[in-house]
Amino acid sequence: MTASTDGAAGLRPFGVAELLDGAVRTVRGNLRTVLIISAPFAVVRTVSTALLQMGLSGSTSTLSLTLLDLVLVVGALGTVLSGLLAPVFTDELLGRRLTARQSLARVGWRWVLLVVLAVLIAVPETAGMFALGIGGLWLWGVWAVAAPALVVERMRPFAALGRSFNLVRGEFWRTWGVRALGFLLTTVLGFFVAIPFQVLAALLSDFNPFDSTAGNPAYPTLFVWISAIGGLASALLLGPVTAAIDALLYVDLRMRREGLDLELARSAGADRARG
């Protein structure tokens, strides 16, 4: 993906590998800005998961409620984070670098609309996952780029949902597949980031979470909070990658359906001519 160095003139529709590699490189190229914006989300996500793990320790409902936390809480936080980081990633494609302050100023009061959008997405997706299974997965695909659309095009929540549906239409399986590959990538990388903390937590707390003979074991507090440090590092580094994938998907879909790359290239050429 050459857009980050060539600006608008280098924009073109991306391949799947380019989308995933571009997300990682875009985050790396804006690491300071990304970490500042994503840090509060990573902390909230990690603390909520740790508290849930402690509160349900030894309960037979641990797995189902952990899945609920993953889909509902983590999904909602991810939607808001995707919107807040969208200006960073879309401007990077045009060869511009935003600071955290500039990106948040670009969003402005629309963060309230992002929260509303997050609820509108997370609740139906969660209900679809648990009640219908396939329904939640379908919504996860058709609403993939609603958060970037809301911020970049300054839309209202319901309009952003409709905009995402229209952009994804005809590209559903490709969009869903890219998001699924991104989820798999960040999950695997997150596992490798967190596993040293899991090992340290097990050694210091003398607790084996993989002991199948213990039934539903009660997690020691020390184990939970040392493990949470690994979860925090994972969320801080990899949450923005997921947001970047959604932002690049949004731009890619607009280039494929609306010729956004040609429009931006003409605009960049006009700017250079005036200069």
C-alpha cells in the first residue's frame, strides 16, 4: 500500500493482504497518536473483563457471560474507538499526519453520536449472536464501516448504518472475510502478547487455569490482575489495528463503488497546480 507515502495520487483499491498489512503499518506510523486515543478504551476493556472474571469465578455461567462481555462491551468500545481513530487513518492515506488533539477535534461533539451508534450496533449484534447466531454475524458484516462513515461524512447514527449497508452491498463476503481475518490476526497476536503474563501469573499465584480436574475453578485475585496487565498490553496494541482495518475498508469500498481514489487524485492534482 503506497498511499501513505504518495498521498492521494497513490490511492487505489486495496487487495486483502494490502488491507491487513496497511492497517498494521498505519498504526505503527501513527503510534503515539493511536496510543493516546486508545489507552482509555484499553483500560476500560481490561478492567471490565478482569472484574467479570473475578465476579463469576467458579460459576457455571462464566463462559456465556464472558462471550457476552466480548460481543457487547468490547464490540461497543471498538465501534467508538474506530470512529475516533478514523480521521487519523484516512488522513494518513492522503499523506497527512494528525496528532491526537487534531483527530479528537475533528470528531468534536460527534463522540456522543458515536456512543449512540455503538449501542445501536452492539445490542442487535449481541442479540443476533445469542438468539439467531447467523443474524449477528450478518450484521457484523453489513455494519462494518458505520463508525468511519459517521465521522468522515458527518452523519447521524441511523444514516451511518444505512451508508455502511449500501457500501458493503455487493462486497459483503469480501468485507466480512477481511474483518474475520483481522479478528483472527489480532486474536493470535494478542495471545502471544498476553501469554508471558499468564505464565507469570500462574507461577506467582500457584494456580493452574488449565487444570481440567478442578471443574470451574475460582481464580485468585493475583492471577486475575497480573493476567490483566497482559490483556491491557494486547488491547492497547491490537485494538487500533482492528479500527484501522475498518477505516481502510471504508476507504476501499468508496474507491470501488464511487471512484473516491480518482476524485482525490484530481483534487491533489488541482492543489499542486495552484501551488
